[in-house]
Amino acid sequence: MRCRKCGQAASINMHQHRLSLCKNHYNEWFIAYTKKTIEKYHLLKNGEKALVAVSGGKDSLVLWDVLNQLGYYTEGLYINLGINEVFPYSDRSQDYAQVFADKNKLNLRIFDVRAELGRDISNLVKQSQYGKKRPCSVCGIIKRHILNSVTRQHEFQIIATGHNLDDEVAVLFSNNLNWNLEQLSRQTPRLPETFDFARKIKPLCRSYERETSAYALLNGIEYIEEECPFSIGSKTNNIKIWFNQLEKDQPGIKFAYFTQFLAQKKAGFLSGVENLPIELHQCPKCGQPTSSEEFCAFCKLLDD
């Protein structure tokens, strides 16, 4: 297997792109490919402040590295949820994020949930009305609130997350199965800034998980490999396994499924849902916008 560009031994063969590349040409290709995604969906401009949601995993660290390589202004935010009961998952993840930031002379902000809120995510899941059945939902409420708070406090225009193509396909398929039109209408590489919320972007949304893994490996980016204890056995992971089998039989099916969905959205497939008026209120406790006329989901969670 030879590099398509220079003829040397290839480091990766991407069947879906019909492309084999050596380390140097793969790095060039991956960075250029991410830049193309940013430009295609108008995600980010030079001069804007982007806060990268850093988990300590490969995708968020690769995203942070690539945005830095492309010259964008970025800082990272690691939210330590206190998931340390089975093994020190959160603390190890924070260590990987900090090592990466120090190595690349980047600024990493740390939000410790237990220190700031008085309880870690394990306690919040146990006390929540639906946490035992949907722990990832509780985690999502906490992280969204903190990200929105930090962006407002420090005047970031953008929140960048490391969602890759495999993530997007799994969520899309799940929402397709249930015909959740509201969630389908919100699935996009770029969620515009609105109602005092920063713009949310996913520059890796067209990149396979295998591609981000290869970039991390080839560039010595160390990351936590263990899976979050709360996500083990989740529906999303099962969908990913099934799609991986489909991808073996039909290389490129993930990319086609997701990008054709975006094309149909652009053509007006969900216009009736996307154009519905959204009535938001200010949470009387924290001040963030919410669809509830009472407290927002975050404040309700803390009051349970």
C-alpha cells in the first residue's frame, strides 16, 4: 500500500475516499479537509473566539490541535464531572487534556462540578427523577449549562465540539427511527447564535472516527481510551456497531447518509419544523434562556 501523493509507504488507507496516504500527506489532507468543512458550513472566521469543549478523548483533542494548526483563536474547557467511582475516569481525562494543553502552550479552563456545585454527576444522576434510566441526559444538561455560562462570562462567540461523523450518524439514525422532527431539525454542523447562546459548531462532523484516531496516533496525541462508565451499553454505541458493519460492506455509506440528510434539510425537508416560532423565557434563578416558564432544566436538576 503506497501513498497516493508521494509513493512512499502509506500510513492509512481510507476506502471511503479511495485514498492511501503517508503520515505527512495524511496530516496535510486531514487539516485541509477540516478547513473545507469549516468553510462549507460557515462555521468559524478568523478573529472569532472559540471555546473548545475538551473531554480528554481523541476527537476533542484532535479538533483543538487542528483549529490551532489553522490559526484560529481557541481556548479549551474541561468539565470535571466527578465520574470516578468505577475508576478515575474524569480525573484521568482531565490529566490528558492538561498535558495536551501544556505541550501545545494552549489555555485550558477547568470547571470542577463537585467544587462548584457541591455534588458530582454521580450524585445528580442518583437523585434525578430520570437519571437512573438516562444518565447521559443528566450529563448533557450539566455540560450545556456550564458551556453556555463560560461563553457568556468570557465573551466567546463559539462553542466547538469534537462530534465526528460516526457520532452524527448514530444520532441521526436514532432520531430517524422515532421520527423526532424537532431533534432532526436541530442536527446541523452549525447551530447559529441566538437568544444569548453562542454559536455551536462541529468541524469534524464529516470525519470518520477512524480518521480522527489515525490523526491522534500519527501525531502522538495521547488521550483517554476507556469508555465513560455511564455510556457502556448505550443505544448510541449499539447503532455505531451496526453502522460499522454496514460500512465494511458499503464503504462511504455513513458519509452519504449524513451529507444527504443535510442536503435534504437545505432543500426544505424540515422547513415546517425549523420555521416554528420558539418562545424562550429567562430562568428566574440562573438567568439563562429556557423554554420553560419556570426554572430551566439545570436549576430543576439541582433542586431535585
